[in-house]
Amino acid sequence: MDGYIEVTEGLYRGGSGATVTEGGGAMRRPASWGWIYWMVALLCLPACLSPAPRTPDAPAMPASTPSAHLLAVTPPPPPLTAATPFPLTPSSHAGVDAFIDPGHGGVDDGATGVTSDGRPVAEKTITLAIALQTAAMLEADGFRVALSRTDDSLPDLQPSDLTAEGDALTPDGVLHDLQRRIDRANASGARVLLSIHLNSFDDPEVGGAETIYDASRPFADQNLQFAQLVQQHVVAALRQAGYPVDDRGVVNDSDLTGGESFGVLPASYNHLVLLGPELPGLVNPSQMPGALSEPLFISNPEEATLATNPATQQALARAYADAIEAFLRGATAS
């Protein structure tokens, strides 16, 4: 529409104001009313001299608005390193990674011996010291660990498990103690079980490192694989520490003389209870691959002395931790 100017009320993102456009619309004034234009110009002069509003292309944005959060820079996650364990997702595994069983405890000393200088040594003390260090090393490397015991006690000991004097386990008590350790391992959901012991023999000259596994379980191949890793790392650690330990190898528990009947189990049950198969009504078996390690003979004074040495205990703990980590990462013994 010629001869007219349209003034429309508009809204822009910086605030309210008037927008002048050409075309038809809200308010029309004849173009010939010049005196009116002068009055409009005088009235608008202060606004024209005031600072211009922020442009709509760069509006002020409070930090609490969603747009401000989108502009925040999120640092990338730290890269994986060689020391990082392989992914341990709750969806794939809800329990711990390793269950460590320090043999014996409390009224059960296990095997006993003397050092070269005549100091008495109890198996239960050495196994606990090594197990606690192994667990600490694994946790430092990012693995989740559970133990059957963390002090000089027997897990969930019942009075009925003790002799009348209260200073030893009955045969049934020994079986019950082993079953409680198995139950704890199963409840933890662990992916591998390591039981730490020391060996003993009538002849004090006999020594060496040995690892035992069970070949009758559904996961027998994994049992053997883990036992081989444990044996390899233990022997290497002791030799690196300067002791030329005899490598007695990996042994199937059914090849051991006598098995573990305790006078309670049938003689035909030629397995270690902690690693062996089910025996209905008597043994509820462990549900994960495992091995039992006997790195030294406590009946051998030289090896008993080594077992009490903090440096040896640390070396064995590192060997166990490395073997467990290698197994969980899918490694095999060389």
C-alpha cells in the first residue's frame, strides 16, 4: 500500500520494542503528515542515543540453562594401561574375582615344623600372612578378592566341631570347616579359588613346591591351567629369590596317597574336599576352577626358615597374585 508506513509491535530475544517494516499491517499513517514524523523523531531521539541491545545472535545465557550445560567440556575417560585388568562388568560377573583360602587357623595349626635355628613354625600362621599380602596385591591391581579367614580363627566355628577339651577339631569338625570354606567361596561368586598350604613329610630332607588340582570336575581343564600357572610362578619366584627349590610339578588330587577321608568320608573319595566333586549328603563342591598350592615343606628346617622370612612371603604373594591375574586374563602356562 503506497504512501503508508506500517509500525507493528514486535518481540525480539533481547527484549520488547517496535519493529518498523514495509507492507500492510497494524497501524497506518498518511505519508503526507510531515509534522507528525518530526514529533516521532524527537520522541525517539533518547532511545536512539542509548546503548543498543544485545544482538539476538548472542543472547545472555544463565549457567543454569540446558544450553549452558551442553557447552560444558567433559574430560575424556583415562586410557587403559597395561596394569588395568580386563573389563569386569557387573552384568557379566556380580561377585568377586578370586577367593583365597589360607589353610587351617584357630585351634587347627596345620602342619608344624622348626626353623634351622630351632624356632617353632605353624602352617596356619604362614598361610595367613601370605594370603593377606596376595589379596592386597590383587586389590591394588584392580581385582576383587574374598578370603575364607583374615585372622587366626576358623570361619563360623561351631562348638560341636571341637573335641571335648576344646583344643582340636573332631573328624566331623574338619569336614565341616572345609565345607564352610567351600560355601564361602561359592557365596562370593568368585571366578577362581586358591588354597594356600605348606607341605610336610616324615623325612626333613624332603622339600620342594607342588600344586594340586582336581581332574574330575566339569572345569578340569581350567583347574589344570590354573594349577600350572601357580606352579610356574611360585617356582620362578623362589628361584629368583635365590632358593633353588625343587619343582615337584602339578599333581592330580586323585593321585595323592590316602585322599582326605578323615575317617568320615568313604575311602573311595580320593580327592581333596576343597577341590573335589560332590559327595551327596557330605560334600557340596566348589563351583569354580581352583588349585591348592604347597610352595614349601614346613618339615624341612631350611624351607621352614624360608617360610618365616618376610621377603619370601612377599615373593610368594606376588607369585600367587600374578598367577591369578594371568588366569583371569586367559593366559596359559608356558
